[in-house]
Amino acid sequence: MDTTLKVEDLYKKFGAVEVLKGVSLEARTGDVIAMIGSSGSGKSTLLRCINLLEIPNSGRVYVNGELIKMKQMPDGTAKPEDQKQVERIRSKLAMVFQSFNLWSDRTILENVIEAPVHVLGVPRKDAIEKAEALLAKVGIAEKRNFYPNHLSGGQQQRIALARALAISPKVLLLDEPLSALDAKVRTQLREEIRRIQLELGTTTLFVTHDQEEALSIADRVGVMRGGLLEQIAAPAELYDRPKTAFVAEFVGLTNQIAVSVAGGKFDAFGSELSTLPGSVTSGNGTALIRPELITLKSSASGKATVVATSFLGSICRVMATAADGARITAQMDAQDAAGLTPGAKVSISVDK
């Protein structure tokens, strides 16, 4: 597959604060890459640098194989070398923001055809035809003559997505586009975004705070921390084979258990387990074990005590305290967790 977007060693400072510290990634044609991380980790700045809404201090950005030419300035900043190239590159990029940024004095159809007609010079008839097809694709064709303030947040974001896709971008940049919506609408819309992206094959870079969102729709997920890209991998690899302790703790829930390691193995609640590559091979360590790998069972002789339970439909999270004071969270089928009420004595086992 061709590489549609390539970022090499990107640095960005705001004053004395380094927001990006040498970020590199590649997106192949048709990829969906989700970027997650805590606030201030550099996720949105990365998108804004790719779209040249912010100018990186150094590094290289390639869009569809074309390097964006930058000129280094004496004060350590940089600026685009060729404004015409910037305009051409931007015509291959589309960005959807958390705020919908729709023109309130124009109809939905007019919002969608604005860029193709007035920026790219597409004949109005052709632009309308494509806009109507996109509005149908996002499920809002019947609202073509409405104004944005007559529509719900979810509907407005569908329009923002159609407007971005109207220029047939090589790369679609999504900056937390669903965070302002309620949970049900957010879930529906993320599934729609993935469906449309698969149909169109548009390379997509998606910034989100919602880990479930990232893991459910992305081909690869990148975890950022303090301006660094700690790891980028397929969702299952990121979850099961984290490269750093930060990624292991940041992505999903995890239990932290003090253990003694010998020969790359350790004991956890009577089960002998092997460490992942990169872990300590001997001495004291902290094992990070996912809740779904732990089972609690009622036992009069159990050495742990249930503290609380959380019912989540078909599954249940059960929090317990072990004899040594360690706090344990198990994620189990709700049926298996029935009867595990606060104060109950339980045994702990770990799925190897």
C-alpha cells in the first residue's frame, strides 16, 4: 500500500514549552489511526501541524508523497517556503473539529458545496450532485435546505463530516469530533464514520480522549505522552503487548501487583506466569494484570474480601482487597459474579 501521510521527527514549541518532541508516524492509504493521550500530550497540536494551522519548528511532513517545504528562521522557528504549495497541500487535507464550525447563515447544502465551488473551482452542478450523495451517506439528505441551528449536535457533526469529504481529501483529520455529543449519539456516529471511511478508503487520523472509541474503529492506535509517541500499534497489540509501563497503565484497566521475578517468571495468587519481553527477569517487580484475566469465586477460606461491585450489563466489575492489602479488580460475566456482594470472602485465580 502507498503511504498517504508521513510525519518525520516533528518538533513544536510554544515559547519555551516543547509540545511535540520528535514525533514520527506513517499512514498508509485507507488507514485509520487514532491518537490518544492525556490533555496536553500533543495530540491536537500534531493534527494542527499536519494541516499547517500551526507551523512545526522542525521535522518533515509528507502528504501523498509530497514534502511540505519549510524554511528555518534565525529565531528557531520555521515557515512555509512556498505559499502556493501550502494551498495545494491543504486542498488534499480536510479537518473536522470538536466544534462544528458550520456557517449559520447558509443551508446545509450550501455549507457542503462551499469549498468545492469557491476554493477548488468545481462546477456548482457537480458539487451539488456530490454533496447530495454525501448527505445521503451520512444519513441527513432530507435536511439539505435546513439551517444548522435547526439541527441537533449529532446532525451538525454529520454535516461537518460531509463538508470535509466534499473536497475528496487524501487525508481526513478528525480532532475530537464526537466529544461534545452524548454517549448514545457518539457511539452511533463513530460507527457511521468507520462505515463511511471504509466505503471511501480515505486515510484518517483521529484524535480522541475516548479509548473505547479509539480501540473500536482504528486500524492502529498511537499513545502520546508529554509530546512523545510512546507506542503505535494495532489495538489488540497495544492492549496485550504494551511496550512501556505507561501504555500498559494508560490503555484500559489494569491491576498492579507487587511480585518477585525469577527466570522471567513470577507467582500471582498461586498461578505461575511469564513476563512480557522487556520486563525485569529477576528481582522485585510490579505485575500489571488485566481485570478480565482475574476470576473471583466465593470461598469460606478465601483470603480476599469483596469491597464493591459495578454492574455493566453482561459483565460485572468486582473490586476486592487481598490479604496483603492489595486492591484487585476482576471483570467477569455478570452471571459468574452473582452473589459476590461487599464483605464476601473470595479466592483469586489468574488466567495464564
